[in-house]
Amino acid sequence: KAEYQWLFIFIIFLFFSPVLGSTGNFGLVDWARDIAPLLNLLLIPVMVECFEDKRNHWLLYLIFLPVSLSMARDILVLLEGYDFPLESLSSLLSSPAFSLRLSTLQPSLGLCIGLLMYLQNAPHKRLWLILAVVSLVIVFLTPTRTVWITTAIISLLIIAFTSRKRLWAVMSTAILIIATGWLIFSMMTMSTYRESQTQRLEKLRDFQADVSYQNRIEEIKQGGELFLSSPIYGVGFGYQYNFWRPFVQSIGPGYLDTNFTHSDIMFLASKGGGIGLFLFGMMLYGFGKRLYQVKKEKLNGLQSTWASFGIVMIITSLIIGSSTPFYQTRWATFTFAVLLAVGLAYKGAESNGR
């Protein structure tokens, strides 16, 4: 199908990129790490064909169930961090299973998907509303600034792409924010929560003095120099960077050997060159064009909603990926592949009469 042609060309380029690129600083393991997240995109055609049959829609529960459990874990970890009395759960929270890094994308997606499905009167609408509320609780509690930014971006895009439910989406989001905020402030230790959120707001305001921000800017500059060294086909996937950063872990300034950057665009530009960046862009354009066709035909509310969400995910992935790895992260690209597949598959389910 036309929407997959550029995907396959891009994947083929990933395999031949090490031959075209630089022979220095290349590692087979680094090459595997570079392309492993992007190979998740090959799941899209497979899952579209699977989801076109309505009898296979139950497979989505295999994704939503572990995601929901992960979000429940996130809430417990966050509440523990704010000295919320969890009593017998304290020992459980100290186990290695709860020491995992909190997800940046999950609460944002959960809020928007849950709210949209509720507004569209999807089956099990109360469960969708619960998902939206739980996701918003995580957004309120998490100390990660990226979660705030990601949620704001996805929410604004969702409102822009859902004209038929735009007013309800705005009102519902506002009501959820007020209700969740009141619930948290009424149950939390006020000083602990206020102190944490104040620090987060101060970091957003003084972002230029933030070491994390400085590292990202420095990476973009050095990544640009790598791109200029081989602007046509890049230095090759599998190339290991030797970046100087203002801050390396807990030891202060220094060099760090790594095979990824915080910017997906710079990662693709430096390792794949102009060719790789062009193929990547055409791949996303093919997906977006097909999703827009599904959205425009408006077969029903849910079909249009899933197609709109697929477009939102494409735009969001590029915005998030400009400062936080998205296409270099396996779980993010897998989630991306699933959501795009659902959006692309809904029209097939109707046309096949299944």
C-alpha cells in the first residue's frame, strides 16, 4: 500500500547506512541499539491488517492492561514521594519493581484518549473516564517537567483536531483539572506538595540556567557539526558519539560516549544525513496523508477520533522528539505504532464489512 512504501525504503536504508557512513567509532551493538526502536514501525502494517477484523480488537486490552498497571504503580510511587501514608504498601514500594523511571508519555496519552473516548460515547465509557482521571492525577503529581509540557501539547492538538467535540473537550478538561487539583490538595501534605511544584515552576522559568537544557543545546551544536561532516548520507547508524556536556551524571562537566542524543531530528540528521531525514519525513507524510483521508471521510465518531489521534501522535512525536528521545526509545515507538495502526485500521474494518 502507498502509505507503507516509504516506511520500507527507510528501513532498508537503516540496514545499509553503516556501509555508507563513517567507518570510525562504529559498533555493531550500537547499530542494533540505533535501529531497534525504529524497527517497531514495521509493526504498523501487520497490526493494521490484524485490527481490520473486529474480532481482533480485544488484543488492545493486552496493551491497555499493562499500561494501566504501570500508571497505578506510578501513582503509588509518587504518593510515597509526597509522604502520603501508605502504611503496609511502603515495603512493596521499596522493591526494585517500583524503582523504574516514570513514563513521560503514558499519562498524557491516557488523559487525551480517555477523555476523547468518553466524549464519543465509546463502549465502557466510564472506564475511559477513569483512565483520564488517573492520568491527570499522575500529571499533577509527577516532578518531571516534560510530562507537563507533553500533556499541554497533546491536549491543545486534540482540541484543534476534534472540531465536533471541541467545546465539550475544553469544558471537560477544565473540570477534570479543577476537580483533580482540589482532590490532591485536600488529601496531601500541603507543604510537601507546594514545595515540589514551586521548584518545578522555577525550573521552567529559569530553564536557560538548567544544566539539562545546556546539555541539549550543546548536543544540537555538536550534532550539527557531525551532520556537516557528512550531509548526504550521514555518519551512519551505529556511530558512537563523543559529546562534551556541561554535566555528566554526578561528576560535573566532561565527555560522554553514547549512541543517542536528546534530539531525534539531530540524531536522524547526523546519522542518516539528508537522505535519512528525507526518507523519515516521507514515511511520516505517508502515514499522515492516509490518516487524514480517514478523518475527512468521517465514517463514524470513533473512526474519525482514532484517525485524528494518529495525526496528533505524528505531530507530537516530532515536538517531543526535538528535546526528548522519542524515536530512539523502544516503548515510545511501540506505542506510536499501535495508535497509528488503530487509526489506519478502522476504515478497513468498515470497508471489509467485518
